Amino acid sequence: MYDLLKEKVLNANLDLPLNNLVKLTWGNVSQVDRALNVFAIKPSGVPYEKLKKEDIVVCDLEGNIVEGNLNPSSDMKTHAYLYRNTEVGAVCHTHSTWATAYAQSGNDVEVYGTTHADSFYGSIPCARYLTAEEVEDDYELNTGKVIVETIKSKSIDYLSMPGILLHGHAPFTWGKDAKEAVTNSLILEEVCKMNILTKIIKTNPEKLPEHISEKHYQRKHGKNAYYGQNKKGEI
């Protein structure tokens, strides 16, 4: 019943090391099937070079294992909370170097160039630290709650802002499916790298003018998008 879902999640997870987004086992991807009210996710601690389709774990939206013989990712409760509280189709979490460096700084990722503006509508927020009580109570669940809290408190449209940083932790991205969630993770990583290098060249770079930023996002994602070979302007 879940074979296609598990295969998509397997392939997306295998894309993480191929795109230099993970070292060791520092990452995971999941995808939800809302018709079946389940999501598939990478098992905890399994090296990518050994990962097989039958290893992928299927959980319900409350985080209970529906199918699989291995423990799901330790971040499973974060993914489950995001699925229960947003309409995203997939979630990707990595500890990629440049985005994680930004997360450790606690800074939002400002829009300095069109590479950013093409895919993220505005500055990419860095959520707050979890409190000691949140860490002790239910760390992974509360991580999801802090992500959703940040989205709501900043009035962010999570469909046009497909990612976030967690202060002191790392990035989470999402998309309509697992492949898109990984793509957004790769874009976020590259944007963070570009920003850091830009700040080395110029300590206080100016932000990209809003009219340019707006043009680049809308030409790919707006109702009259024209970039590429389809309506939404995929690369």
C-alpha cells in the first residue's frame, strides 16, 4: 500500500548526500499522504549508503508507527507536528554547513540577491532557542511547535517561505513533495553560502531592492509566472 510513498522518500533521502547536504546521518526527509493520513520518513541512524526502501518507516499523523521494523528518525515528532498544523506535503531537515552556520548565528537570512528572491519570498526567519522546559518536556515535538509559532508570529505564508532556521540548531525546509523539499534545502544552503561570502566582501551589504526581489519571485511563482516551461516557472 505504501510502496510508492516509501520509494519517493527513499530517493529524496538519497539525494541529500548527493547534493552535499548531509554528513554521516545528519538529516532526514519525509513525505505525507493526506488521503491515507500517514507519512513516510527515514529511519533513525541508518547510513545513507545502506538505506533501502524497506527501511523507510510509515507513521500516522500522531507519530505512531504504521509500517516498518526500524525506529523512525529522532525528528519524527517535528515532522508529524508540521503535517498536523500546516498543509505542506513534505519536510526536509539537514545540518548542511552554511545554513547551519546561519542558524547558529541566530540571524535571519536577508535578501541580498535574486538567487534568494527566486525561491524564498522575503527574509528567511531564524526561530528562537527552545527553552530549557521545552527541551526537557518533549524536545522534538516542541521543535515543531516553535517552527509553527515563528510562522504564525511573523505572519509568514509558509508556501512562499519554504524553509526556516532554528537558532543553534539547523534548517528545516518543506515543499509539495519530498523532491521539492530537498530542492528547497539545497537552495537555502546555497543562499546562505552566498550571503556569508557577500558579507566577507562587504561588511554591511545593501538588501536587494524590493522591486527586483518582487519581480524575481513573481515571475516564477506568481499567478502570471512565465519563467521556464510551465505556469509555475520551475527551473
